[in-house]
Amino acid sequence: DNKVRGILIGRMQPIHKGHIQVIKKILEEVDEIIIGIGSAQLSHELKDPFTAGERVVMVTQALAEENIDPGRFYIIPMEDINFNAIWTAHVKMMTPPFSIVYSGNPLVKQLFEEEGYTVKNPPLYDRLHLSGSEVRRRMLAGENWQELVSDSTIEVMEEIRGVERLKNLSVKEISDL
Ligand code: NAD
């Protein structure tokens, strides 16, 4: 197996057009990309509203919409573990072999660099608007979040009633106020 593989780990809450552009960019450099769905155990929280399974569907369909060859990517949910020093081993255990790590996250970079991996900083595309937190903020504010994500992500969001879920999660009980 002499394929060059890169890995990109993100929470994908939800996948947005920035992730998609960076995935396409990485696919220009490697044979295959591993997309790690980070913090897989989390869902139904304001910062992490969608389940790992829902995120797998959103990522799969967004890449299909871009006509990206399904033979060139793996989507693998990855739970957090409480031990940063052994997290890279955990990631390695869960994924096909890879040699390049793409991340802008300082902790992720630090941990993989210490293990001797090549770590690359992917270019950021319109980070001001293209971020998961901005998508979630717009969902709650009733603003245009749809323009930040793929059409297929809008459809999945409707199926799972994602915006309604997020709004319900943001409601405080009277006793909490
Ligand atoms: P994220 O979703 O914020 O970003 C993922 C990647 O997507 C970024 O590195 C960036 O390269 C890219 N990206 C995002 N917006 C972009 C844009 N507009 N243009 C181009 N690229 C863009 O995810 P993250 O927080 O970096 O994810 C790291 C995951 O790893 C988290 O789930 C975290 O919990 C996990 N982690 C766990 C441990 C542990 O369990 N001990 C340790 C380290 C990291």
C-alpha cells in the first residue's frame, strides 16, 4: 500500500464550505484523505448539536455533491479521550495509515509534530464567515446560514430538524435564569 494519505480532523458541527474547499485542496496533494469527525461522542449541546452519525451523513453527501470520488476518502468518527499525550495513538489506531496531518488547531499540530508527523497548515477560506460557530450562530439568530453550507447539508438539516434542535437547546428553563 503505497498511497499517500492525509488526515483532516474537525468537529464538523456542521460541515461548511470552508471544510469542503480545504478537502478539495488536500485532495490535490494526496491520493486519499481521511476525514476524522472529532468529538464524536458529543451531540445535543450548543457547541456540538449533531451526532457523529448525522455528521457522517452530512459529510458524505456534501462530498457527493462535489462529485468527489468516494474511493478517495474515508470518514471516521473519533471520540475524544482524556489523555492528550496518547491521543495521536488513538487516532492512529482508528484510521488507515497516513503520513500528513492537516490542521490549523495548535494542540492537534503540537501533538502530531511531537510524534514526528509532517503537519501542514491548510489555507483558511473566509474564516470570518466560514466557521461552524458562525453557522450555528446564524441558525439561532434566524439569519442566512444556508449560504455557508452545501445544498445537501440544508436537506439533511431539514430531515433531522437540526435548527429546531439547536433552538430548543438554547432555551433556558425559568429556574436557570
Ligand atoms: P474545526 O472543525 O474547528 O476545524 C477542523 C479543521 O477544518 C481546521 O483545522 C481547519 O484546518 C479546517 N477549517 C475550518 N474552517 C475552515 C475554513 N473556513 N477554511 C479552511 N479550513 C477550515 O475542528 P478542530 O477543533 O480543529 O478539531 C479538532 C478535534 O480533535 C476536536 O474534536 C478535538 O476535540 C479533537 N482533539 C481531541 C484530543 C483528545 O481527545 N485528547 C486532543 C486534541 C484534539
